[in-house]
Amino acid sequence: MVEGNINEDQFFVILGSDAIKTLPLWKKPKRILELAKIILADRNCEVSPLLMNDLSRICDIAERIIFLQSKMLDISSSEIRTKVLHGRSIEGLVPNKVHEFILDSKIYN
């Protein structure tokens, strides 16, 4: 069952705790937080009180972040990009269709 108003669309940005550290440096972070909620996936990196303070200057962050607690794979998009750029295999790090798309489209070259 869906709680709340089902006529409203909501947008979410899924970030690891490593990526959220750069959110204040993104283009128009306040606008991003106005349009979407952040789903924060913990990768065993603590979100520091200083970071939360920086984020709260952008907007009322308590209303905008949903903390996801689940077992996470130790894979990052930065690692995948680096491997592709250096010609190393990303097999097993992404689904086969994503692997094919990355290689065919040359998005990281």
C-alpha cells in the first residue's frame, strides 16, 4: 500500500555517502534539493556533522534525506570510470547490458 498522496510525483537522487560530500559544490544544489529527495546509501563512510551542517545551509536537509540501510557492494562509479579509461575490465561490476552500453557508447572515453 502506498501512503500519502498518490497523485504527486516525487523525484529521488540516490547517492553514496562519498558522493554526498560534494553536493554543496554541485551546480544549483539548492534547486536539486527543492526538486528531489536524496536517498543516502551508506558505504561505511560516516556523514560528518560538519557536512550535515553545510548541507543544512542549503535547505532544511532533515526533510530531504532518506537514509538507506542495507548491505552495499563496494563498487563506485568512479572506480568503473577509471577502469574503463585505463582499459581494464568492469565485468562483474555492472550488469551485462550496462557493460555493453558503456563500451559501445564510449561514454568514458
